[in-house]
Amino acid sequence: MAVRGRFDLHTHSTVSDGTETPSDVVRAAAAAGLAGLALTDHDSTAGWATATAAAREAGIGLLPGVELSTRSGWRSVHMLGYLVDPEDAALLAETDRIRRARRDRARRIVDAIAVDYPVSWDDVLDQTAPGATVGRPHIADALVALGIEPDRSAAFAGILHPRRGYIEPHYAPTPVEGVALIRAAGGVPVLAHPGATRAEWVIPEDEVAALVDAGLFGIEADHPENTAGGGPVAAALARRFGLPITGSSDYHGSGKPNRIGERTTAPDVVEAILAQATGSAPILP
Ligand code: AMP
Ligand code: FE
Ligand code: FE
Ligand code: ZN
């Protein structure tokens, strides 16, 4: 399939922790002049139907996707999965389990914060669309609405920073399990933003080797939150294993300073993803 123009392969909507509905994210991508986008909400494909309708209407390309939460020891690892079969039983079971674990963990985090600040679980639910994948951003929004923190980024640097002691991890499969789940569901797995961390914290080479053995397609080495040290290490990992590099904004609407389309993926890489995907069909203009 010939692809013309550039795609932003990582965006979030109100189905997870973005601030815009899936159709508004699609329209924002069209307004930014992109050839296409991927909608990659955390652990959910619930936004695909409305995003698909909006993409057809706007005449823009869409790769439906998901950002699977995985974990390797203390390291949270996000795995993008493009064009998976959204009805795949194993993937559905795992994303359900992760979403429930995220919700339980968010409740525990809020209980811990509530010892020191006047915030309740209902305040967080007020900031969360029904059925959405709950994360720290929704807790941040509650703290902002209550006037305890000025905005999401300040909340992440403040009360929600791990060193403040309120944050705890949630259940997640291993990265290798994540890659295998995405492939088994006919999707194409890409390691999300490994360079958005200090150079010494980028995922180690032997772990990437195991991901490649499990079927990893590419590495999102071009990401707005790459650090000066981490970005080059992520790019070097892609070169070392001969993996395509993807670029994306990780757009979260007004919830993060990232602008849609500020990083994009080259047409030949999008074509290679399309060539390997069997789980679902893209929308191509
Ligand atoms: P969680 O998955 O619950 O640990 O929360 C992490 C999510 O918060 C990720 O999707 C990040 O994109 C988002 N996030 C991290 N830092 C910030 C920030 N400074 N402002 C807004 N969102 C952020
Ligand atoms: Fe997010
Ligand atoms: Fe992520
Ligand atoms: Zn993301």
C-alpha cells in the first residue's frame, strides 16, 4: 500500500488520559496537515469506532492502535501495538486486567495522598470519562480542579512524583509478553519512547534482543520527551538491531505540552507496518 505524507503514530484521547475525544484528536491531526495518525490509547481500543468515522469524514489516514502497559522489574515499558484485532480474546483479557489494576492502583494512590491533601476518589472520577483507562493524569486533573496543583505538569513534578512516596506500580505483563500478545493479535509492536529517560535508564540491549526475538517491529526513537542522553541511546539501539525508527508526538490534548504532528514517521516505515499487520484494517485516504 503506497503511503504519501507523514504520520503521527502515537496519540491519546479521553478513552485514556488525553483531554480530547477520539474524533477531536483525528480532526486536530487533519488540521495540522498530517497524512495520517495512529490513535494509541493506554490499554484500550474503545476509541477506534468514533476515530474511524472521523478519519473517513476528514479524509485522513488512521492506524488504529493501542499503547500496552508492560513492566520489566521497576521499569515501566510502554509497547505500541498497531492494527491489532480488537476482538482478540487474549489481548482483551490482558487489557481488561491492566485497566482494573490501574484503577485499583489509582484508588490506593489517592487514599495515600488524601492523608495529606483534601482529595477523594470521587474527585478523580469527576475527571475521568466513563470506562477510561485511569492513570496519574486523572489524579493530576483532580488536584488541579481542587486548586492543590496549578496544572498537570506541575502535579507530575510535585505530588505525583515518585520521590514524594505516593506512587506505586500496577500489574502489567512483561515487555516480551506484550510483544507476543500484539503479534498474536495480528498487530505490529513498536517500543514506545525508550529515550525519554536518562541515558543509563534506557532499556538494556539484552532486553531489546529478547523483544526482537519475540517479534518487535520498531523503536519510537524520535519522541519529543527524549532526553539529551536517552534519545541517542534509543536511536543506537534501533541501528544495532536494524529496526525501523518511528516518530510521534505522544499527543495528550491540553494535558501535556506535546503538539500533534511535532514528530512524525516516514511513509516507508508506515508502509512496512501496514505490510505486516493482519489484525485490522487501516483507513487510508
Ligand atoms: P501512569 O501511566 O498512571 O503512571 O501515568 C503516566 C502517564 O502520564 C503517561 O501516559 C504520560 O504520558 C503522562 N504524563 C507523564 N508526565 C506528564 C506530564 N508532565 N504532564 C502530563 N502528563 C504526563
Ligand atoms: Fe498517557
Ligand atoms: Fe507511554
Ligand atoms: Zn503515550
